[in-house]
Amino acid sequence: MGFSNEWNDRYASQTHLSIWPWSDLVSYVMRYARPRGEGFKVLEVGCGAGANIPFFKTLGVEYYAIDGSEVIIHKLKENFPELSERLAVGDFTKHIPFSEEFDLIVDRSSITHNSTESIQECLSMLHSKLKTNGKLIGIDWFSTKHSDYSKGTTIIDEYTRAGYSEGQFAHVGRVHFSDKKHLMELFRNFEVQILEHKEISRELPVDFHIFASWNVVIEKKDHKE
Ligand SMILES: C[S@@+](CC[C@H](N)C(=O)[O-])C[C@H]1O[C@@H](n2cnc3c(N)ncnc32)[C@H](O)[C@@H]1O
């Protein structure tokens, strides 16, 4: 149970096409993992429509990315032909098709669209793809305090839902929600350096909607795993 094919349909129907860099991702990279020196290698898992690519190009890093959607990777290769060899279609919970070791791995709301078991497998693989002292920055991993946590119609495991037909999770397949205990368990092979929780409560219109998510910075250490 890995990549949800619904993402390919979403991109084919021209939705979810975010193309501006995510502000939290920019802030976290610059604050906690500012690229230094030549040959700094960055892997983005679940790059989607490539919102973060211009940011990494500006930084002059060696950027690689993987996404499960053929439609979106095809489009990115057209838009960024110079990155063609470094953009791959694939399920990042099963295989990372690059032989490089990375200084930094970034994820904005992508790993959190998988089941608990797939996330465990993914983190174990990403651990092996990071250099020692390399970091993984995760932005917007959905929280169990998100008001949509209780709304999915299909329960895959305690933390994973699917079957949304409205709201931000409509028709995107699996959505994973985490609490602190669960995250600490998922990250047990890493050193957790930053764990921050964000909550935005909508006041108007009155629909009691709460967006809640986690931002994390975790590091691969020699002594773990
Ligand atoms: C919410 S979008 C985020 C896209 C991008 N990171 C952004 O912030 O604009 C989630 C992305 O993760 C990808 N994705 C989710 N699970 C995946 C998996 N197991 N393997 C590969 N891609 C996956 C989807 O195809 C989608 O492009």
C-alpha cells in the first residue's frame, strides 16, 4: 500500500498545481539546513508541481526529486529540461531510484499521504539515503488535531484515513494524521531536532474548520540504526 493513484488523476485534471514555494519550507531550510559549499545534494520526496524547485535552483544546490505521478513529472521535465535526469517517477515508500547520498531531504505534505506501514518503510529508506548528519525537513505533516481527522470514511490504520469527498483532502487517496507520540516513534532512528505544531482555526465562515500540522527537522546520526 504505497502511492495513491488519485494524485495522478488530480494533476491530469489540472488541480493541486501549486507553483509558488511554500514559505515554511523556505524558512526551515534557511534556518536549520542552509546549504553550504559545492555539490550540496537535496532530494525532494513528492515534489508535486515543482513549487519548491525555483527556490532550490536559486540556492545552486544539486536538486533531485521523485513523485508517483507520471503526469506531473512529465510536465516538470518539460518545464525544467536541465533537471530531466534528476526527476523520477516512482513510489518513494518502495524505492528511491538515485544512487546518491543526500545532505538534505525535504518533504512538504507528501510522506503524510501514506499509511503508517508505508511511512515506516519510507523513513527507513530515507535514513539510508542521507549522509551522516544529513537532515530531513518535513513540512505540514497533518496532525490528529486537524478537524478532518475524524471525517475520512475509510480507516486504514489508527492514523490513516481515506474516502474524503470534500475539503482539502477530497479525492487524493490516503491521508495520514500524527500526534507527538506517533511521530517520536516514527522518527526513532533519527535525532529529532525540531518538532513544531501549527494550528489555524477558521473564524469565518463559521464551519469549525481547524487546519493543524507538524513541521519537523530530524537528523541522521552515526550511532542510530
Ligand atoms: C500534497 S502534494 C504536495 C506536493 C508538493 N510537495 C508541494 O508541496 O507542492 C503530495 C504529493 O506527494 C506525492 N506522493 C504521495 N505519496 C507518494 C508516494 N508514496 N510516492 C511518490 N509520490 C507520492 C503525490 O503524487 C503528490 O504530488
